[in-house]
Amino acid sequence: MFEYNLSVTLSDNSNLSDTIIDLIKKSAEEANSRTNALRKGRCFKIGELIDSTHIEVQLLSDTEVIPSRALTALSRSMITLDSANILDDHIYRGCVLKSETIKTSCNINITNISDVQLLTTITEMVFDQTNMNNRDKKLSREYTEKIRSIMLEYINQKTLTDNQFKA
């Protein structure tokens, strides 16, 4: 997993109004639900304002990408959702957004998980593969089989232990 933290501003460097921030957030949700994003394992997360003209945007991707190029998906979603034409005054040289990379990291490892999150993740692995990209579906099937094997081992050991006390 690759993580890119970006400082994003409108291409004309104007202040980010509440309306534009809401548009960016809605556009991120829309961009994340597109087939291409699901297939390539890309996800935008909108963070806090850095200052009056910059907002933090996190891009997560299964593969290494050029973040400014991947940001075009967010720009396209913004243009699509801009029914009030509020972006018309902010387009500069054909661009809506521009960005700078704050920091990049890869291969994030989670070291602890709650029981609730564990059960939620297992449920998603088994029953919610329709929203996964191909890589995640394959991974989900592989680990579901590993969990099945562990559970069968547990059930068999538990049954042996239970039967020992009944004799």
C-alpha cells in the first residue's frame, strides 16, 4: 500500500470556501466509487485545512502512482458535481487543482486490531467482495481459506478436549 499526503489548492491559488471544501469532499466520495478507483485500489481521503488556500488530501493506492496525475480523478469528479458552476472562476490553464507532495510512505502494517474490527473485516472478506478490486478479491479468497483452516483446527481440538472430559 502506498500513501501520499498532498497539499492541494485551487489552481488559481484562491481561498477555499466552505462550498468548495464540501464539493471536494463529495467529489472524493464519488471518485472513490468509480470503477477505475476500485479496480486499481485507489482512495482519496480529505483532511483538514492547512491554511486558507490549502487542504490536506491523502491518496492511498495499491500500486505506486504519480500523485498529481491520480488527482485528475478528483478534479473530474469536482467538475461533474459542480452544478452551480462555482469552479468556473477558479480554472487556470485548464486545471482545477494543483498539489504538492507533503510526504510519501508505503507498506503500512497494522499491528493491532479490536475484536469488533476483526469481525467486521472477516465479514467483509467473506460477504462483501462485490466492492473489491481484483487484487483484494484474490487476497480475500486466499485468507478466507486460511481462516477456514484455522477454524476447522480449532473446532477439532475443541471437540477432542470436550470428548476427553465426557469419558
